[in-house]
Amino acid sequence: MRNILITVMMLVVVIVLFNSIVSKDTTGTSDRISSQGDAANTKIGDMLKSN
């Protein structure tokens, strides 16, 4: 019974950490990666247009 409780608590902690670090609306890792990719695409597009 104790092992099941510890496992469930660990899963809850992992879910909370994932939601607070990765999935956060504007400051999460996913949003930062997306915005950096958009910026890189814009820079590449500008370089191709200038040539």
C-alpha cells in the first residue's frame, strides 16, 4: 500500500512540474521553442529575400 501511495505522489509531482515548466502559457519551454523557431524562420526568409 505504501509503494502505491509513493508512486501516485511521484506521478502527481511529475505532472505538476511538467505543467509549470513545459506547458505554461507564455513562459513555458514549448512556447519559447516556438517563438525562437518563428524568429529563425523570419531571419532566414529575410536573408533569402535580400539575395
